[in-house]
Amino acid sequence: MESKLDMPPGVTNRVKELRAARGWTQEHLAEAVGVSRQSVNSIERNRYVPSLPLALTFARVFGLPTDEVFKLEKKK
């Protein structure tokens, strides 16, 4: 029997949507959270899952709970 712990869950995010709704560039958001523009781009494209401290920083910058910015999705 395969353990469900062996199947990493996916993480999706609303970073691009939230950034665009505020009229911010990737560069502006990158400066606000303390990462490179390329990191913001990778996160928006779901190519990179941020660390917990960085996810919390994004949530703080957007003024939202973390689970409104990042969602843990079950893999089937």
C-alpha cells in the first residue's frame, strides 16, 4: 500500500491575480517581499513554491491570510 505522505501535494497561488488587482509590477512586488523579480515570476507561474516565511511575507504584503494567497491541493 502506497503512503499518501509519499505523494507531495501541489501548491497553487493567487499571487499574479492579487498583484495585478493592485496595479503592481512584478518588480514592485519583489521589492515589497524582498526577492528578485524572477522569483516572483517563478512563483506566479507555479514553477517555484516559496518557503513558509516567504509565503507569510506575501500574505502580509497583500493584507490577507496566507490561505487566501496559497492553497494546498491534493494530488490524485
